[in-house]
Amino acid sequence: MEKMIQKAGLGDIWEKVSQGQRISDHDALRLFSNPDINALGAMANFVREQKNGNDATFILNRYINYSNVCILNCQFCAFAKRKNDPEAFEYTVPEVVQMARESLVLGITELHIVGGLHPSLPFEYYLDMLSSLKALDSHLHLKCFTAVEIRHLSWKAKLTVEDTLRKLREAGLGSLTGGGAEIFNPKVREQICRGKETADEWADIHKTWHRMGGRSTCTMLYGHIETLEDRIDHMRRLREIQDETKGFTGFVPLAFHPEGNKLSHIKPSTGWDDLRTLAVSRLYLDNFDHITGYWIGLGLSLAQISLSYGVDDLHGTIVEEKIFHMAGSRTPQEQTQYTLIKAIEEAGRIPWQRDSHYNKVKNSATVPAMV
């Protein structure tokens, strides 16, 4: 492995990585620009195994989008609709509870709930939704809302962000999702998500939640108009937040899907770019324990390969996903527990079911194989 890395001209970076030293932004740019994907993968795999051994995780979860009605009009988004659009939808609280009830039979441990910035749903709707779901099963983890949703709810409730988060937590909120980060560069945000929260506002909401003892994931939307420098700048800001709060549980890079939106002229990311982005993420984000290969965006086959390129988690069963599929994703809506276990085992890893904070709870020997 070392000879391959030296041949790729990455020996000095490998020396830092192998000794557990932090790599610089310039190092990360060199990694992104190096054509030797195998050398990059070997380095990322080294770090992955230093942090997580041969284990790979997944979670039994379900996605619920309570509504796609949104006051924003992000250029990259195929999900959001105006209220009078024929494709617009919004679920009542009893409808959301029924979806959860059906999913609990499948053994899910987490609900991942996000939606658009709805112009008329009152703050009480969100509190009622959370409390009703917790009443259904007190052990069900509710991972809900992006940072911009929290900002929107703060405005609706006429409360500070901290007080809004406190009320949501009292109603049952378990953790925040990492969505909405997109790319932090303000010039890029102006072109792909004009009107959305700024990078600083996104960071402030997550840092506030972390100071309150909460945990969250974080994301990066790549493969559109951003540069490699923009990707590195984005990850640097996340690394700095993690240095400060240690509140992020994992990093989830998301490949942009261009269909059905105003950026549909952009070609989708390649598998090569997906793997190098995951690998550089693993090498650069030294203070993150976990990198997730989001199979919905990658496809399960490439997500399986990513387990050798720095990834140690394949996310979850999901059951129903709307945001990526409305943007053109051709992957299945869900994966069974058995399929995820099989994919992990075929990659030579040891499969573990995890909880919402990436704690391992069951290995494959104790998980019913055909669920």
C-alpha cells in the first residue's frame, strides 16, 4: 500500500495521516486532484479501520416528509411545491402517526422527519406531531427538521432559536437532521438556494443545539456548480464546529441529482467523483467518527464499494424517500435489513445495527436475517 501511495505522489500526506496528524486544506485539494483513486481509497480505508475496525453499520429507520409545501424556491430542489400545486401534499398529525405505527411493526428505531417551509401550519402542529409520536412509542427516536426549518419555526413561534429548540425537545425531538447545509460558499448559495439560511445561520442553529446537549448529523451537497475549493471550505467549517462542540455524530455527503429542477443541465456526479469525495471526507474530517455512504443517492452497489473508501455506515432502511426521488434518483425507495446486511458482508465487513447516535446495538448474528 505504501508503495502505491508514494507512486501517486502522496507520501507526505500519508506520513501525516499514518501518524494521526491533521491534514491541511492544501493537502485536501491535492487529494481531490490526484487521479489515483486506489491510493486515495487505501489512505481513507486506513483511517476508517483505525476508527471503526472492520465494522459497518446501518439503522432501521423510516423517512416521513410531512409536507412538500414551501415558501422557498431553491434552484436545486425538485421537492418543494406551492400550496396550490397539484403535486403539493401535507399530512395531518394522525396520518403521520399511522405511518409510524405501520413502520414500528417492521422494527424501526428512528423516524427521520423533514418537510418544506409551510406558510400556514402553526407551531402547535409540530409540537403535536412530536408528542403524538412519542406517545405511540416512547423509545422511538425522532430525528427531525433541518436548520432552516428550525429558523422557520422560530419565526412562527415568535421565540428565540434556543427556546424553539427547547420546546421541540420537550415535545419529543431527539436529534436534528443535517440537511440544508448544501455548500456554504455564499456565492454558490445565491445561485442554488437563494433565500435559504446563510452558512453562519445554519452553523448557529446546530451549535445552539449542541450546547443544549443535543446531537445532529451534517451534510454537503456536491456535484453541481461548486468547485473543489468550495467542498474543502465547506468541510473546514464543519471541522471547526466539531472542534468547538463535538456535537456531530456523522457526516453524510450527498450527490446532487439534477432532474426536475432549475439545474437540470448539470451532469450527475460520476462514481469516481462520489468515491473520491467520500475518501477525502474521511481523511479531512479527522474529528468525525463516522462517514455515511447514502445509498439512496449512490445506489447500493456503489455504497457497498464505498466501504473500502472511508465509509463505515450505509444509513438505513428508509422505507420511503421523496426528496432525492423527486430529483430523479432511480434507487429503490427502501432496503430490507437483510439486503443491507448482505451488502456489508459481501464487502468483507461485519454488519451492525446501530442507533441514531451511531452506537452499535446488534450484530448480524443476532439480527433476523430475512426481515
